[in-house]
Amino acid sequence: MRTGTSIRIHPEVRAALRARQPVVALETAVLTHGLPREAAPQLHDVAGEGWDSAAPANLALARAMEHAVRQAGAVPATMAVLDGEVRAGLEAAELERLGADRAARKLSARDLGPVIAERASGGLTVAATLAACRLAGIQTFATGGIGGVHRGFADTLDISADLAAIASTRAVVVCAGAKSILDLPATLEALDTHGVPVIGIGTAHFPCFTCPPDPALRCSASVQDAAGLARAAAAHWSLGLGTGVLAVQPCPESFQTPRAEFERDYAEVSAEMMRKGVSGLDITPFLLGALARKTGGQSLRANVALLLHNARTASEIARKLLDLEASI
């Protein structure tokens, strides 16, 4: 189904939306520019039955994310641009094609118009995925960690478009906080400035991606579970407040990296990045890849664990939001 010429909605996603069934949006920047393109059978113990040990890790994760959403009772809508067309929901062959396409671009919201005009393809960041959510009418989105204010931003003005996108999209974004490579206090302040409620699920403190929550950083509110988050989001929107709701939960504890250990590794890979002159959209993929190598794959294991955890929680929230709508 096409809505205008801007987006194609997969028949399964379209049917779920029309039937008021839960739908969870999934990004694809992690597919095109996140995980390695080599098989990673060692991640099967992290991901469980949804992990294809023979497939490249990036594709195996995308499939496992969709599997986790389905197992939790929702319909996955993996978002991408293929041949100049925004897609909400991909066929299996389209997912494989995107995962193998080394020319695929990493797309933020600003890139969507030009890439559509060029009939090119790419994976969507948080900001671009939220733009697709607005077009498709999807209100729940699962990702890993959002972008935010970069360290040293006073000199670079490097602030992710994710923050403005969350502020302008009526959706719940489920994540493990912001990536630990960012300036986390400044990121929280920016979310506050935009009027975005940052609600911890089972935590009063802001999660730091693969690191434990920081006791110095408080969420604006906290709830115990997905049902509580859904109630808070519904109440927020009932007041006419149109911002998104950021739902944050810690990386599963057994996969967390102590903050001091992370900071030591980050200092070393950051120095390497500076020597190589990495900049712009290449910064985050470079740092995450370098950290995975530095930690012997432990950061990759944590990344996969938290992504799947967030997909399951987002599915529960999507179901609870629809339950609330039905009860009104």
C-alpha cells in the first residue's frame, strides 16, 4: 500500500494497523552500519532461538529483532529506504539485500528527500525511523541507544538529530538510554529543553547503553513495567503534548560493562579516531566497531542483548497502549 508517494507499507503491517493490532518499528542503521557482515555463531547464546548462526551478524540481528517482536505479540515494521522508496516493513529478501549492500547509505531525517530523489537505498537512524513512523502512523519504536550531545560539543556543535526527532514525533522510543560515547548529562538537559519525558522502566536513573545506570543522572520519572509506561505515555498525550516519550531501561545486567572500564577503552579508541580524522556520520560506527575489537566482542554481545531486550519491551508497550485505547 502506498500513502501518497512517500512510503510503502508492507501488507502485514498495514493489516495490523487497520485492525488496531500492536506494531513496533525497527531501525536499519544497525543493519547497514552497525554489526559486522561476518557470521557470529558465538552470539547464539545471547540471542537464543531467533539467531541464525550461519548468517552475517548484521542480518542475523535484524531477523532476531523481528523474531523477538513477534514472540512478544506484536508485528515488526523494519524501516528502510530501498530504490528511493521509504518502506515500513520489509520482505525477507529485501532485508537480505539491504544487509549485503555495502553501498547502502546511513540516513538521518535530513537525508530522506535527497536519497528518494536519487532512487538510492539506505539504513535508517533513529531520526529517520521516526520520520517513517509519522508517515506510517506507528507509535512504538525499539532501538539500542539514541544519539545525543557529543562530547566536546561546545567546539563541534555535534548534537544528534535524534533529539529533535523524538521531540517532534508522537511515539514511544524504547532504548537503553543514550550511547555511552556521548555527553550524557548534556543529552539529558537537551531532552529536558525539548520537553521530552525520560521515563525509566525499573530504574530511576538514566541507563548508559552497555554501562549500568548512572546514579548521578535521574530520569524525569520512573515506572515498574511496560503497563506503567503505557499509562504515562497515554496521559502525556492526553494533555495535548505532542512530544515523544523516551522509555529507557538498562542493558541486561549480566552483559553490562563497568563504567570505569568503558571510559578507559573509550579514551584509547577516541584517540585512534582523532588520529584517523573520522568525522560526521562515521563517528558512531567507528567508535562502536573499535570498542567491539578492544573488548574482545563483549561490547557487541551487550549491544545485541540490549537491542533484543528493547524489542520485547516495546512490543509489550505497544500492546498496553492499544489496551488503554480500547478501554476508553
